[in-house]
Amino acid sequence: MLSQKTIDIVKSTAPILETEGTKITTCFYKMMFEAHPELLNIFNHVNQKQGRQQTALANTVYAAAKYIDQLEVIVPVVTQIAHKHRGLGIKPEHYPIVGEFLLKAIKEVLGDAATDEIINAWAEAYGVIAQAFIDVEKGMYDAAANQENGWVDFKDFTVVKKEQESNVITSFYLQPKDGSGVTTYEPGQYLTIRVKIPGEEYTLNRQYSLSCAPGHDYYRISVKKEKDFDPNGKVSNYLHDHVNEGDTVEVSAPSGIFTLNMEETAPIALISGGVGLTPMMSMLETLADTGSKREIYFIHAARNEEFHAFKDDVEEITARLENGHAYYGYEKPLNANGDHHFEGYLSKSFLENIINEETITYICGPVPFLKNAVRILTELGVKDENIRYEFFGPAMDLKAEEKETVKA
């Protein structure tokens, strides 16, 4: 338990962290990687270069300071991050390293304002926060290891099938190299893939949504090939261009909290943009496999017909559903007279004919797509708890961002 004095000091410094948080976390990562370059085998280099990881950590540290006396408020954030940590192989021994350099960064950025009293209070508070993560992650590691066909950390998987789904998306079917079965998972979860690319000093990790329902004897991920010059594309280009059937990749057990709630019965809309349809494929197939009688709407936006993956699969799956409906649209269709349902960006005028206040919505896609979809759904009166989303990258609260934008 933290003393009231420590709580008061940490809460009083929260406003400073709100304004200086990114400076602190940028300094933190720089110092930590200089002292422990081996940690670059774990962290996403692209998120570091683009500042996304620094911003995400700053937001988390600020939230922890603000709610240090009621950490239960940030449990959802802790759980989301813990899933990513478990997938990447973050262990208890990493937390003292993080704590050491986070405190050094606070001192470096704040200078004399970071008195010994403040640093000591933050050291005590960090210990409590770190232990919360360690405890949650231990439960996740144990669950991953103890389930049927489970394992700890990374395991070798063989690519048993490689299939092109569109001009930019390719599916990889994966089976354990040791001949064991695959674990089950929740629709919407992802795998962490670890590769060692020739010429790269460190291993690279990326997290890809599982794009089929559980119950098969394989995992399937469907990967978008980013442009060669895009730093996000280092792993996706390697997978597309150099990983073929019979090759081996390292995989950690399925993770993630963006999952389909099978207990609900209200109408459901699975809304995706681009490669964001991958977790929706898992959800849609699961709903069909379980004979769901819900009103189910699969809504997908792609750049054009050549970028549209799984079109035939979605039509086949929705045909199996008692109340399944599939809609898709293109930003710039190649065939103006084609059978798509909308053109341009996803709009309120299109969704208002499908969505009502009670519809449960799952959204996945690029951040601009997500922001637009969240805004529209909010305007349509969909309850906050029924707007559920996933994006690829460090955590952020899109609904909070939208509210701040409205205030401004």
C-alpha cells in the first residue's frame, strides 16, 4: 500500500506529466536502449522512430499518476498492454530496468523540479504499478502454457500454405513444427510473429490478427504488404517476398482483448477498412460456425476492387447465416457500375440505414478510418460501450480523442 504522502506527491505531479510526458518517455527510451540494446529485440523499432510508443507510454504514465489511488480505473489499459507484453515476451526482470531509466528520464527532463522527495515517491509508486503488470502477465503466461497444446514464449511454426487474397494481402497458414496441435483462441485475437531478417542486427516482432475462426488445425494470419520505402513494411515485405511454404517462423500464443462476445444477442456490425478486416473474418466465421441467429452486418471499405480481400469468402460465410448481410465499398472504384454498395469514405448516410442505438459495433482499420467510424457511430447514438475497436500500434483512446476535438 502506498502512503498518503506518496499518493499526494504523485497526483500533484500528474499535470507536469500531461505536458512533459512525451519528452520524458523519449528521453527514457533513448537512455534505456543505449544501456540495454538487447531490448531492441523486443520493442517495435518503427513505433519508436515514429514516436507512437513514446506517446502511448506517456499517456499510460499520466493515467497511472492521475489514478494512483484507484488503479482499478486503468485496469482495461493495463490488461490491453499486458496482452501485448505477454505476446512479446516481456518478463518480470525487465521492469526494474524500465523503472531505473524512467526515473532517470524524469530527473533529466524536469531538472531541479524533480526533487528527491518527488523521485522517491515515484520510485515507490512505480513499484506498485510494475507489480500490477507483473501479476496480470503471470496469469496470462500461465494460461497460455497450461491450455491444451499451450507453450511459453515463442515456438517454431511451419508455413504450410501461402495464399494471395488481394494485390496487397497474403495469407499464411501456420502449423506447429513439432507436430503438435494448435491452441484455441478467441475470435479477434492476434499472434506475435518474430523473424530474424538477414542484414538486421536485431530480431523483429509484429502482431497480426488471426483471420479465421478457431477450430482448425492451423492458424491463419493475413498480412498486408506495405510499400518498400515505408518503415512499417520491413517485416511484411520480408514475409511476402522471402517466407514461403515449408519455411519456419517463430510464434507466441494468441493474445488480445479485442474479442467477440458470444453471450450477446443484439444486432452486430463488423466494420473494417483495408487489412482491418482480418479480425472480422475470424468473428464472422465464428458466428456462422456457431449458428448465430443475430442480425449480423459485415461492412468493409477498401481502396478499390484490387485491394478487396476475402470478398468471395465473406459472401459464402454470410450465406450460411440466418440473418447475415455483407456490404462493401471502394474509395475509388475501378468499375463505376460494379456491385459495391458505397463509394468514397464510409459515411453517416450509409450507416444510418443499418445501425441503430442498440447495435454492437466492432471496428478495425487505419487510425483515420477508425476516427471517422467512431465519430459517425457516436452521432448515430450508439452507446459508448457498444463501440469497440482495434488498431495496429500502441494503445490510444479514440473516443477520448474525439471528445477532446469536439471541446476544442
